Amino acid sequence: METDEPPSPPARPAPPQIRRLDESVINRIAAGEVIQRPVSAVKELIENSLDAHSTSITVVVKDGGLKLIQISDDGHGIRHQDLPILCERHTTSKLSAFEDLQSIRSMGFRGEALASMTYVAHVTVTTITSGQLHGYRAQYKDGAMEGEARACAAVKGTQVVVENLFYNMSARRKTLEKSGDDYAKIVDLMSRFAVHHVKVSFVCRKHGVARADVQSIATSCRLDAIRSVYGVNVAKNLMRIEASGDGSCAFEMEGFVSNSNYSTKKITVVLFINDRLVECGALKRAIEIVYAATLPKASKPFVYMSIVLPPEDVDVNVHPTKREVCLLNQEGIVDRIQSVIESKLRNSDVARTFRDQRVAAYSPSGLRNDYDDGGGSGSWTQPLSASKSSQKVHPSKLVRIDASDPAGRMHAYIQHKPSDGGATTLTAVRSAVLLRRNPKETADLTSVQELVTEVDGSCHSELFDLVRQCTYIGMADDVFALVQHETRLFLANVVNLSKELMYQQTIRRFAHFNGIQLSEPAPVAELIKLALQEEDLSSENDDLKEKITETSTELLKQNAEMLDEYFCVHIDEDGNLSRLPVVLDQYTPDMDRLPEFILTLANDIEWENEKDCFQTISAAIGNFYALHPPLLPNPSADDGLKFYQKDKHTTTSTNVASSSKDKESSSKDKEEDSTMEDGIDQELLSVAENAWAQREWSIQHVLFPAMRLFLKPPKPMATNGTFIQVASLNKLYKVFERC
């Protein structure tokens, strides 16, 4: 009798062996946690710039940050000896022991951000510290510096360039390429930083685009910062709130919340805790509960809050990207803030504002003659009878309802009243501009539009192509640069080119300037006196100089409001100059020419006519910002060192009656001085060499890249010697072939 035996169970595989991961794999996994997407890298780098006490931060992004993230600041820089370990993991200047986390005040402290970027991107750092004659540039990969740091010309601060982000993580890169919203996240991040750090100017723009999507200037008013970033409609409907606690729930909070008249479909909560941009889900839900009883269901509030707590009550080390924090008494703080907002809304809800829409009489064009600009809800209307027979309007003729929308202009629908013969004053124009709803439209003055049109209409097509496609070779002398276009070599006058570029940029940036804050206000009267000393006025004309100084200073003070509003040239009531415009990002003019610029503003401006006024001011700014040769002679030029030789007569003794022993000792000292550096003033020589090196760097890295993007060379440049053809490579090739 046969019996069926049960089948034997399959053999179990042996347990897998536990292995220690390779260090590069560990670092790449950690990098994926810290740098989750391009906006994470931007946030980390901005926080590093803020920790460096920067007052100006510029961000340039290409392809949403995947191809390029460039962040430049004017902070204290990085020491040369620290560059080799800059991008190693857990290297930081913010703390040295774990106990330091209990009182951390800086925004970065782990030393993981830069290291993580080097494992998923190509990182280049250019930096210079105070007192250095030149900067250093270093490249990093996988947490280590490649080669040695190279000396280079640099502007104050640090520039970090992150290229080809996630080049070695194809799955994540493909996912981010399809999303297409990373640049919007970066703009939102920059907007939040600009609202909180009001003493720092922020610029964010796409690579190759002149117009910045975020452009804030340093200010002392938080409400002004909100207005410049989020718009007038948000700022005018905000209420200031303050809250505090003591004892075990000690904190201080100040901020702004929207009132009952504000309505939008997406909540905006800008929250900073101890100056750190974070998120707090509990606080956000508490605010939404308060507003749900006040606003319609489809409307959400705008909230800005800055909360300050004792550092020991905040645990910042709970999230890889430091996006979230833990508070010691979070529930009590949230309840207190919720009560303050609820009380503020209840007291402000006694009146609600509703916008009405007025209907105007029918005009021959089928459109109303005026526009209700009072609250932003008025609109162009058309009578019912006319709308039935109206034809479809071409998109290019539609009204522009968004400042970023290039299609359509309101000016086509405005019927201008005939002039009464009186000249329009700048004060009247300024008042009319301030009444507009959108401050970004301040540049839409007719005179400015005409100046821009003249620049565009006078563009020389062949020179335009030359400028766009030329290659910078080097400086031929103090004024001319050698450039190549296709097979031709040209000498280009950098003074003329930079002057025209700065003029055109001033016209195009009209009323949209960032500011260069002077370290100390400069008295306008003293600047004018310095400029007059260069004039051919003898000492007998001291009274005339004083009269010119007094009249010019008073004239500039009278026009200070217009200069500040339109050109960011700030002169206070006491006649002190404290701010100048940023005409080109990352470029500062030669301050040795500031007295000449102030004297030009006082004497050469046509103040009576609006268009001439704007044109002459722009020309003066263009001349001031142009890349003139430094006032000190070029040490590398022929006989350039003669200027820096010490006066031999100053080393001799002035005491005729001195003893022979003293004469012998002085002659020995003079012989020793002559053997050291051949009697050259090394300090003055160093200043001159630095100035000329900085100018040449600016010509190559600022002027020519900006020319390719922005300059439209006028027709006179074709004949006034700005461009001189010196050789044709085709002819040279033929000569070489014959040889």
C-alpha cells in the first residue's frame, strides 16, 4: 500500500548580510534629504548670506534652478585658509559643541548645506574678505575642493554658483523638470525674506532677463516692504498686531494681519521665529479658524508674524531643512496669538467696505470715457445695446489687467484732454502718478516712454549684432578694448559704451531702482566744493565758489523728492547724500567721481521741462557710472611708476644747522630707503593696482555681459570712433597661406 508523503517545505534563503554603505552613498542620501529641490538650495544659501551680515543679495536662476543658481552678496566673505574645508560635511563657524544648540541664534549651524550641494551639483565659490587686494575662486565636488583656490578679481562678499543640480540623480531631475513650478517657489521664498529682513535689499530674476521678479530696497518700514513685494491691495488692508507672554510662556510677537475687506482664495502666512523662516501647522490652523467666522468661505487671509522667544525654548534641530521647529510652550503661544487676532478682527469688523461699479455714458468708441480707479474693482464697461453689435477685440488691444502681461495697454483707451497751454510741472506729474493704483506703472510716463522709444528707434542694426555676438579679448590701452566679431577684430571704446549702457539702463529702470546705501551720509555742499576746486577758479573767487555752493545745494534740496522717487538719489533735509541707485547689479561706480556728478546735477539739469529733465539726469547718471579710467595713473603703463616714486627731497634733513653726525646718519637712512623698492610708495601703488584690476574685471565680467543683454547702440556710434576695425582674420589667413 502506497502512502502519499507531504511535500517538504522549500528551503529558506539565508539572511542577507548587513554591509556598511560606502561613504559616497551615505553622503548622497543625506544630500537628497537636505537639498530636496532647487528652492531648498536657494534657502540655504540666502541664510548663509544673511549670517554673513549682507545688505544686498542677488539671486539669478536658470531653468528653475536646475541649470544655474547664482547667489551674490556683499557680506564679510570667507577666509582663504577656510576654503579647503568649506564644503566638507559638518564644518561650520556657528557652533563648536552640542550645548551650543540650546542658544543658537544663526540660521545655519549644521554644516550640511554646501556639502550636500557638492554631492548633487557643481559648486563654485568666489569670495573676498575685507582688506584683501584680490579674491579667491574655488570649485568643489563631493565635499572636497578640486585643486587649489585661484586668485581672481572679486567684489565685496561671496558669490556661490550651483550648476547642473541633481545631474547624478536622474529620477529626481526628470521629476523636477516636469513640475515647472520651482522658479515660482523661489520667487515666493525671496518675497518672504524681503518682507522680514527690511534692511537687506533682495533681487531675484531669471538668467538672461533684465526685469527682476523680486526687487526690494532696504527700508525701515515693514509696511513699505510688504507693499513693494505683495502689492498695494495687500498693504492697504493690513492691521498691526502685537502679543506677548511672560513666565513659562515668554514670547514677543509683532506683525500684520489682513482685515475684513481683504479677500483672496489662498492663505498666505509669512512666519519668522527668531528671524528664522519656518512653518507652524498649529498656528496656521488656529488663524484659519478665526478668519472662517469673519470672511466668506472662499476667502483666505494674509498674515505676517515675527515671533521672538528665548533661544533655549526653541528646538531648531528637528528637520533636515530647518523648515520646522519645536516650541517649548507651543500650545500656550498659539492660544495667546489666536485671542489677539480674534479681538483685533472683532473690533475692526464694525465697518465693511464694498466696491460699487459706476456705469458711464456711451461714448462713440463704444467704451466708457473714464475709469473707476478708487478701489480696484471698477472696469471698462460697454452699454448693453452696443455690446450686441460690437466686434471681437484683438488680444493685442485688450486692457492689461496684470503688470506682467505684455499684451494690451490702457493708454490706447484713454482720451487725452487737449492741453490748456500751460506747462505741466514735475510736481503735478508726480501727484498724478502717486494716485495710480499700481505703483509699478510709475514708469509709464509719456516722457519716459518717448525716451525709451528714441533709444529703440536710434538703434544701429549692424552694431546691435556686433555687440550681441562679440567676444572680449582684452584691454588694448586705458580706453579701448579689443573684441572679435566673426572674423574681424575691433577696438571698442569702453568709456563711450559704458556711458550709453548706463544711460539706457537708467531710462529703463526709471522709478524701479535698488539703492546703494552710503556707509556715511556725504554733505552735498562739501561735494560741490571739492568739484569746484578742480575748476579754473582762482583764490580771489572764494565768494563766487561759496555762492555757487549755496545755490546748488538749495536747488538739489528743492528737487530731492523727485530725485529720490524716480532715480533713488536720496538727499535729506540737511543736504546730505545717503543713497545712490543700482544701475547694474553687482556694480558700484567710482566714488572718486561723486563730486563731479553732484555738481552736474546742480548745474546741467533742465528742471523746467519734464522730458529734458529726465533725459539730462539720466545722462548725468550714465556719465557717473561709466567705466572711466581711475584717477590714479596706470602703474603698468609706460612711465606709470614715476607717479608713485617718493619725493627724494622729503627724505633729506630740513635742519641746516644739524651736526655732521646727523647728516651722516640721514644719508645712510636715505641710501637704505633707496634700496627698498626703489623709493616707490607701495601703499599708493597697491591702491592704484587694485583700482585698475577692479576696472578691468568689471569691463570683462559686468560691462560686456550687460551689453550683450541690454545695450542698443545708437547710430552715431558707427561714425564717432566707438568701434574701430583693426584687422580681418580672413586677410591674415591669406597672408599665412602665402607664407
